[in-house]
Amino acid sequence: MELSYMPIREQICDVCHKMWQLGWVAANDGNVSAKLEDGTFMTTPTGISKSFITPEKLVRIDKDCNILEAQDGYRPSSEVKMHLRCYAERDDVGAVLHAHPPVATGFAVANIALDDYSMIETVLTLGSIPVTPYGTPSTYEVPDAIAPYLGEHDALLLQNHGALTVGADVITAYYRMETMELFAKITLNAKLLGGAQELSKENIDRLISMRKGYGITGRHPGYKKYPKKED
């Protein structure tokens, strides 16, 4: 079978393999998708380890999750509903990653937002990272839970679940997941050392204003803190 969109397929596979190598996914965890020029989407299939993903195993779907191109027996993950909501809410989103990076997911399980404005790179690129309300996987509860946050955020923690990033392309979305997990590690270390020392509001605003000059795409919430949610 001749495969369409081979460069995107290879890019998705490369990111899947990196996610597995970094320990962000295990077994059949995680999903990656990309929006194509014709308005359709390429996505990882259900039931396969990201370490085993190859270009021909990817599935092409439309906005209603109808399968347009796939090998026999391959179908998209039921969590693709979450991806499709990201594309519906944001015209600038060209790729979506969902994974379970251990430290960032630890914050999601503890229901603690990553909103310390303490690390220059994260202040500049992502800003605060909220924990979105709990939703049962594979249902529309998850898309509905993340939708209110997509207007301001490119990285989200999914309560008791994992993490989600969006970007203009697959590599940008992957970099944002990398940045979030590294920030989670640094934040955890800072807590063990007595707590992070935040930047001044003046320096935070200055960093955010530099985004355009650096050519950083996507959304930024500005200086925004999130209270810990109660059960």
C-alpha cells in the first residue's frame, strides 16, 4: 500500500519512539496526532506500544473520527476525541501529544498545578500549567474538561491521568511536553529544598513580552495562579 503524508508519518513515529525511550509511556499508553493540509488528521492507533509504531500503522481520520486510511484491523484510540477537541478549539494547533511523563503526572495525580513562575525558560514558553478537572478516559468528559483551558494554555495536566501539549507542529508539541516534564522535575527538587523562589512580577512580564521576538508560537496565560482543587 502506498502511504500518503510520509514525512508526517515518520515524524510522528520518531516522537512516539522518543516518548517511549524517555519513559513517558508504557504498554499502550499515549497518543500523538497531527493535522494535515487537507483538514484531515494522522493519529496513532489504539492498542500498540509507542515503541512499536511504524509509518504504515498510523491511521488517517476526518474531524468526525471516520477512518479514511488504515491497514486492516487498525483504528484510532478512543482518546482521539480529546485531540479533535484541541483542533476544534484552536485554529493554530497542528499537533497534539498525550503522555504520562512520570513527574508531571505526579503533579496531576496530586492535583497540584505547575504554576510557580520560577524558571526563566518555562515562564517564557509555557507560563502556568493548570490541572484540568477529572474526566473518564475515552468519553467526552475529558474533551469537555480541557476545553475551557485551551484558549490560554499549550500544556495541561489532566487530573489523575497524565499530560497534554499542543503545538503548531509535531516537534513543537513534543518540545512543550519535554519542557513541562523538566519543569516538573525542577519544581519537585525545589520543593525538597524548601520551595521555589519566584521571579518578580516585573521580570515575569518582561519575559512574556519577549515571546514575539523569539518567534514563540501558541498561547500564554500571563501571570496566573491556580488554587489547589478540593475533592
